[in-house]
Amino acid sequence: MKNRVAITGIGIVSPLGSELPFFVNKLLEGVSAAGPITIFDPCKLPTRIAAQVDDNKLPLRTKDRKVGFAILAARSAIQDAEKFGSPLVKGERSGLSIGLGLELFSMPDMIDYLHGKRLIDFDPMEFLQTPSDVCVPRICKEHQLVAPPLIHISACAASTDAIGCAFRMVREGRRSWMMSGGTDSMINPLGVGGFCRIQAMTQRNEEPYKASRPFDRDRDGFLLGEGAAILVLERWNDAVEREARIYAEVAGYGTSFDAHGISEPHPEGEGATLAIQRALKDADVAPEQINYINAHGTSTPKNDIAETKAIRRVFGKRADSIPVSSTKSMIGHLISAAGAVEVAAAILCAQKNFIHPTINLETPDSGCDLDYVPKKARRAIVSYFLKNSFAFGGQNSSLVLRNVIK
Amino acid sequence: MDPTFETRFPHPLKLRGTGSIVAAQDSEIDVLPWLKYRKMKKFMGKQDELAVTACGLAARNARLSEEDLRTKTGLYLCVGFIPFERQEIETIARNSSDSGSFSMDLFSTKGFDEVNPLLTFRCLPNMPIFHVSLNLNIQGPYFITYPGAAQFYVALEQACIALEQKEIDFALVGGVADQNNFLVQHHYKRTRIGTKATPDAAGFLCLERNGTERVLLGLRMNYQTRETAQRERWADTEVKEHLGAASLAVLLDQSPQTGNVTHYIESVDGMQAESFWSL
């Protein structure tokens, strides 16, 4: 028998704060988290803006930012899940499913290493260590997660995949509960430099708060963000039994490949269409039941059009009446953490009977003809909704979720 | 091994085909026959080439048709540590250093311009699975993970679940180990793997439902948050080469066994895993 799967805890570290009420209020106000890069001096790089986490307010700071973000988000998620009802049963058949960014090293450290500095002089947990070897055991140990961890590296789809796989493991009875989500920070010289080199990022340095403008005619690339989100997923019946607060239900998960281009999506959104269709089928939910879509919505010229086409292919005429919004318009693109933070954003807004806006959408592009909830949040009763994440390299991931209406 | 997480298949999964490559030298990897577009080779790092070659061999040996691959096959892959090539990192470093120290000013003007734009593609860990999907035209579901050798088993478990749930008809499950790399070797020194030979390797298994012979009977995994040295056994024999995440698929492809055999691996990330086969 398959289990229903409840989301009972949310922990975030985001460019719009790490306290859930603050985060959701900023989303509904349509606030941009973008600003000049201050983590390092970008000097003359073409892009000198990003959506940064204010880590001065965080209780844990690590040299590689994504490690600390993940640990803090996990702690917050457990606290949130245990805020109501009896505690989660630790140990037996619990696990972690997490989307992670790239290896840990800084360019100054790498240059020291290449110049012959001894290995012993480097922090073994910070230099050329994998995030999976650093933050995964820490989180598992702290929260007594005993199952083999599921580590996802599908880039921009990684944390959506993490939630999807955790959902399946709980649904099939292979795990009793799981922590799932993602963490990333590529706001460092090599990360920003690399994305600049392939001209993927916005260069609207003089107007950071207007830089991320998904679906807008004048968009010029994505705004890099950073952060983490961890959700607690557990068997619905267990959540009810321990009288936990249930935010939402994960209902379905689907993935696909574009098998098309290395950096560009299939122009007709073929792979994205497959992922959405598979998620709907997995959830046994008809397209007519979806009444909100949280888009991948990167603000890159090709993605926004391909995603729009995919939504049209799946939902047909009804696509005109489904609100679609992009969290990235406010917090930028969190890469391996993007999907999880955006799922959290959509759920928290839906719990308040709102859909957050797509800010900076002034003139929709000619290929972008859906209802993108421009500029202002909208009051709405959200029931079933869709979350899309599409990775560089053509991995497409979609989730179907059901908001638990209070 | 503490059998904490055990999967026994009521209907064993058939091993339909295997494919692998083990290369002591880069020149031994010939990916060109497997490429849909030869111009894509410049975008490929060594991991990508290893994965495409091994998966191409496995798909061919399993006699999967184009239609099978496109619509009925899922792809499950474990890759190794991120393979920045020394030459590319050194180029950035050389053009971004002032008196031996990193200079952001130089990086943003000179070093940045010297970065090969293709480096951004070659260093991403999801690129091997992209190149496999592109060249074999696979649109199915996926799971991609890294970097522990035993993490391959997590990918294998996900493939088995997808087959059992009838989400797919065929699963291509692979592991890639780009090991002749200065950063990977650095990592191995720290994790005590250094005593074994570490060739570059990749291997893929093709599995399907309802097998009667050459079958995967089950697998089990255990995870303890401690560091353990790499250790591997195949049919009660200690394995001499370290093949990382590629090890099971390479052994099944290149060291034929018969009867009931067990493959066991434990890796530095605290994972222990074993699988049970009737071959």
C-alpha cells in the first residue's frame, strides 16, 4: 500500500531572510533581494550583483557558505516540524535527500596549493572536500538520520529531485520520514566568473532590484542567488497521529531529459512537457485540477519561452487561466537550492491564501503570454499546484503538491 | 553487515547487458563512434567521454532499440569528484596571481578572460548524464548522484524502484570514475585509497523486470557517519584495482562469474553496500 506524504516542517536560509514569517511577508510585498556583491570584490567582472544571504544574522558561519546554510536549514526544519504535536521518531528508517552544489575550494586556496603550499596547511573540511562529505554526515548525525543518503547533483533541478525522491521513498514505505531539499552558493569568483564567461547572467549592475525579470521583454539573464531549504516529509498517517501541523501534501513527481542542448532548453519545451505530464500522472491529478504553477522562471531569454510553451502543451487553452509566478524574480537563482526554496515559498504563500508575484514584469516578451501574476501578490485559494525546475544540461523535474487549506 | 536497508525482489531483475571501459591512458578512450554530433566532443570532459562510451556499449550489448531508449529507459548514474583539469586551473591561476597570491583585480580582467568558456560545462557534475541522454537519445527519468563508490548502490536502488513501479521498462545504471586527475588524486591521498591502482573507468548495467537467469536477486545498504577506507570484494575475492563508482558494472562486464555471487563495497563516505546475483 502506498503512503500519502505530508510536509510538516520547513527550514530556509534565503536572501530574503531565514525566518518563515519574514520571508513570506517579503515575498508577498514583492521585495527584491538583489544588490551589489559584497561577499568578495567582483572588481571588473561583467556581473557585479547577486541576491546574497545576510550571514551576519546567522548563528553559524562556514567558509564554504552552502555547508552552513544546509546545517541551519536542517535545524530550522526539525524545529518547525516539532513545533506542534509530539516529536518525530528519530533513528529508525529516517533519511536525508539533498541537492548539492559543487566542490569546496576558493581560488586563493587553489593558488596557494598550486604554488606548493603543503596540504597539511589547509583545513581538510574546507579545501577540495565534497559538500556531500562535509555537510551530509553532519546533518545525518545531528538528526539521527540513519538511512543511506540520497545526494542529487542535477544542478538547477537538484533540490526538486531531492524532494521528489524523498517523496517516493516515503510513499513506497522505504523510509518513515525524510529531510529533503538543497543548498548552494556560487557567489564566489569562480562561480560568478564561470557564469559570466558563458553570458548566462544579468549585467544590469546599476539597477540590481530590476535585474531579475522573468518573462519580461528586457530580461538579460539570471540573477545569481544563494541559500538553502530543507523540508520534513513524513507519512501522512504518522503526521496526523502525532498531531503535527501539515503544510502540504506531495502528490506526484516526474523527470525527463531534453536530450537536446548543453545550455539551452528544447525550443518547444519537449522535455519540460514530459516531466510535467509524468508528475501529473504520478499524482493521478488531472491538468484541470492544477490552479497555480511556481515556474522555473529564470529570466533567461530561452528558458522562459520554452517553459511557457511546455505549460501550453500540457494545459492547452486552460493555461490562460492558471496563475504562474517566478520566485526567482525576487531571490534570484539559487541553482542547486532553487527548487526547494521555491517550493517553500509557494507553500508558505498558499497557506496565507496568496500567490506571490513575478516582480519586474513590465512588458511580457512576445513568446511569454501566460498570466504571470505581474508585480503584485494575488489573493487566491490554491489547492493542487505544480513546481517546475529545469537544469542546465536538460534535466527536467516537476512536482505536484496539494496545499492543505486551513 | 548490518542489514538495515535491504531490498529483495519478489521478481528478480534481469541483467540484460553490460558495457564498460577501463583506461590507463586518456588515448584509450574513443568516444567518437558514440557521438550524435562530433562537434560536441569539445564540450566533453573525461568523465563525459567515459560515461558515453560505457553506456553506449551497454545499450548495444542489451540490444535496446532507439524506441526502447527514447521512451522506455531510465538513466541512473553515479559520477566521481569534479574533474577540473590541472592545465585549465593553472591557466586561471597564472593569470590571476600577483606575487603568488590571488588577485581579484587580475582575475576580473586577465584571468577571467583566459578561462575557457567550455570549462564551465566540463566541470559540472550533471554533464556526464547530459551527454549520455543526448547521444543515446534518452528522454526517460533519471537519478544522478556522487561521489562515493558505494553511492552507486543508491543509484541502483532508485533504478530498481522505477522498474518495480513500472515507471520504466529498462534501466541503464552506471558509475564513472575519472581518477587520473590531480584533484582526485589529492582527495585519495587524504582518504587512504592511494595504495591501489586507480585507472579511469566507467561501467553500465542494463536491467529489466522479470528475469529468470542472470538476475539481480537483491541488495542491501548500510550507512554510518564515519570514515571507512575503500574496500571491495567480488565473489569472496579482494578486488585489487580501485574502480570507484564504476566497480560493480566493470566487474560484471569484464570478470564473468557464474552461480550465486555477492559484490560488497564500503567507501569513504561511510556507506557499505552489497548485491546478490545469480549469474
